Amino acid sequence: MEISEKIVKFKIPILFLAAFSLIIFSVVYVAPKFLDILKYFWPLLLSTALFLATVAAFSRITPPVPEESGEGILDYVAGQHEHEDLLPPVLRAESVEEEEEGNKE
């Protein structure tokens, strides 16, 4: 009687273990073999490995980028245009405002 009482006490963990074992067995039985997966995906795996090797090689070859290298473009995008004098007169902000004021009058 002691064994049946212990089985009843651990009924839920035993059911979970049996279900988990059945799932693992069915996945292993139904799943394709590892070599079949490798045969199917070898071009993707090879191209990814070559890409990562190229990235690693270029990261060692190229010099480090200074931290302030992107500040000019960030200021330009943020609207702080220091180089407006390089734009043609048609695209300058004050010429557009002057044309709008001239059209209102």
C-alpha cells in the first residue's frame, strides 16, 4: 500500500514526465536528421560565415572613428544649419521667407 500511496502523491509530476518524454520522443522520431538540415542550409551558413569573417577583418583593418565625426550631420539634421551659405539662393531659408512676404503684399 505504501507504493500506491506514493504514486498517488506524485501523480501530477509523473504525468508531466510521461507527457514530456512522449513529446521529446515524437520530436526526435519525426524531426529530420541533422545532416539533412545541414545539406539544405549549407549555402546560407557558408555565406553568413564569410560575411562575419569579412566584418571581423574590416574591423581590424579600419582605423577607429573619432567620436565627433557625426556631429556635423547631426546638427544639420537637427536644424542647426551652419552651411546655409553654400546652398543656392533658391534653397536658402531667408530667400523663401522673403518670397512669401513679397507674395503677401
